Amino acid sequence: MQARKLARELSICLAERESWARVFDGHVASACFRFAAVKEKRVSYKIEIIRDQCIGDQQCCNVANKTFEMDADNIAIVCQCPGDTPEDVLEAAKTCPTDAIILKDDAGKQIWPEA
């Protein structure tokens, strides 16, 4: 009976890809999470800012403040520290009213603005 419960928990873990801490009948179900730790492809972007197009709107900074900041000329620049999610970076690029932020994937394909 307990083996069936553990197998059910394993399938739930695989489906939901839950966190690494879970208790099953008072015991940590660590075997469940070894199988559930499927590596998902991490999205990353190469970020380019076309300085001549940036009007200093600062919307990119509002959405992804760990990635973008304004320089002394009130032009957006990319910070050297990581922190924002790829989704936040994409959303920040989409908020730019002049499309001055160009995002490319690891293969060099332009993601935003859509080509």
C-alpha cells in the first residue's frame, strides 16, 4: 500500500516538478525528486540598446531594474549584475516605446522586436 502511495507521489512530482523538499508519511521522498529534477532549458538573451533610439522613458528600468539602468545622459544601459528573469527582460524590452532594446537568443536569432 505504501509503495503505491510513493509511486503516485512520484508521478505527481514528475508532472508538477515540485521543489526538492517534500515529506511523505513522515519521511523525505528524496527518490521522487531525483527523477523530477529534469533540467529545463534556461533562456538567456543577448541585449543590445540602440542609443540613438532611446528617449529615456525608463520603462525598461521599472520592469527589470536589475538589468537596466539609466546613464548620465538618461540613456538606458545594461547593468553588469544578473537578477531579473528572462521573462522580465523580455517584458522590459516590449515596454520600450521606440524599440531601442534588441533581444537575441544564444543562436543570434532576434527575439524582440519581432523581425
